[in-house]
Amino acid sequence: MIKFIIPAVVIFLIVLFWDNINEKIYSKFNIKINNIAVIILFFAMGLIFVLLYF
């Protein structure tokens, strides 16, 4: 039960504080985290589709 609750809480906190996380990373590294998240999401989906195809 704990292995399902902890990731759910972590994901909830990331979604809740996404703007604050994005602003801190932008001020430190001068890059928007939204762009990186979209690229990682597309890469992961592409990898899943390739694995399902073969």
C-alpha cells in the first residue's frame, strides 16, 4: 500500500508546485522546464510505441 501512496503524493506535490519549480529552474539555468518535460514525454511515448511494435 505504501508503494502506491508515496508516488501519488510525490506526483501530486509536483503538479501542485509546478510553477514554483519552473520559476526556480528558469532563474538558475535560464531554461524553461516545460520544454524539457515535453521532449522527455514525447521520447518516452515514442520508446513505448517502438517496444510495442516489435
